[in-house]
Amino acid sequence: MTKFTKEMVDSYAANLLIGLTDEENKMVLDEFEVIDKDIDIINTINGIENVKPMTHALDDQVLENLREDEASKSPEIDDLLLNAKQKIGREIEVPKVVGETNA
């Protein structure tokens, strides 16, 4: 199995438009290491490859009124941004809700 690297985490963070410090990157890598170890333990269970994957936590329930999963065209970003009061380029500026504020 491929192990996550610092470069991979930095690349994914950049794609998500979030910046990670070296400390945050290490924290993510440490979490993935724990997850990888758990998956390795699960993979040692005899017959695990024969277990049918679940699609819902309550697979024995009959789910009604679910819509068909049909692909549709996404709205244009510029049209969506017309609804934003404050924006910087293609990003919407929102009030800070975490940490200290300079109000």
C-alpha cells in the first residue's frame, strides 16, 4: 500500500485551497499512519474479502422516495458569485468565526 508523504499532503491541501504549516502537515501524516495501521489490522481478518460492502448503515431498511442519481450541469461560478455581498476574485469573503477577532 502506498504511504502518504509530506509532498502528497501539501499537494492535496493546495488543491483544497488550504495552507498547512509543517506542524499541521505532520499532524495529518500521523493521523494517516494510525488509519493505515487500523486498515492493516482489518486486512488480516480471514475471509474479509468475501464480506459484501454496505451501502447504508441500515441496509435491512427499505428506503423509499429516493431520487435517481442523475448528473446535471453545475451553475457557472460567475452566476453564483452574483449572490455574494463580499468577494475577492472568485472567493467569497465571510466573517471570521474561529479564533480571536479584531472587532
